[in-house]
Amino acid sequence: MLTVGDKFPALTLPVQQGVDALPNGETIDTGDTGGKWKVVFFWPKDFTFICPTEIIGYGELKGDFADRDAVLIGASTDTDFVHFAWRKSDERLANCDFPWIADNSKKLAHALGIVAEPEGVAFRATFIVDPHNVIQHVTVNGLNQGRNPAEALRVLDALQTDELCPCNWSQGEEVLKPAA
């Protein structure tokens, strides 16, 4: 599995966003940061039970991530048409207006090392990637445990300080200063 310090894979993959029109061959370059931080999170499968709670949780924080110069990108091993159908079926998911990678080829999931075998889907993995496309944080949950999107935001805040941040540190709190 790729980890802290590794380059995030640069692949061009199908992507789906919004519910205004059927997918039409849109793609995303996963190596392009546009000079911003990226928070890329995978869920195992569309039309499931835990996944929408996570997607909605991240979606509710999209503005907070944007305030920190970070783009939010979701992904699963489903197709862009399945993503579109799922968003159309649930207004809460339709409101999660950020790109969803359709990694049905599992190219990205395999490159990251997050494919759960024998299920053949991605683990619940979150990657925080800096503007140089270097992974700075990774968390991976099993298929049956949801994540805390607010924790990803807290970690992003800590990473962006470029300081020593103690346990449970939150934005605005003191960082650690070693004695000189």
C-alpha cells in the first residue's frame, strides 16, 4: 500500500459529478493538483449502507476543505453511470457536489494497494495529498467501519501548520515548540 511520502498515482480515469446530465466521457487526472491539497476518499460500493453516510459527511465539509485550499474527491470501483444513478436516487448524495472517480478498472485502487480481496472492492481509504502530489496522510478502514470526515479535516489543518501538533490538536490551538 502507498503511504506517507509516496507520490499519489497519476492516472486519467472516468469521473462523474452532478446530476444534470448523463456521464459523457468526463475524466480526471489524479496526478494534477492544480497547486491545491487533495483529499481523496474511497468507499467500497455504491448503493450500500455505510458509504452514503461517509459521502454525505464529507460533502457537508466541502466548504471547509475548500477554505483550506483543498479539493475533495470521492472514488469507488463502480462506473460513472452507477455513480450518476445513485446520486439521482438520493437528494442528499446529489447535493455532494464534488467529483466521484469511477475506478471500475480498479487501476487506482490497485496502484494505491487498497483492494479488499476476495470482495474485489476498495477499502475505506482516505489519502491527504499535498500540492506537490505527495501523500501526507493515509487512513484505511475495513469494509464495515465508517470514517469521521471531521478527523480528515483536523489532520489537514495540522499538516498545513507545518509545525509539531500534539494529540487531539485542533485549529487555533497552540503547537508544540521544542526548547532551544
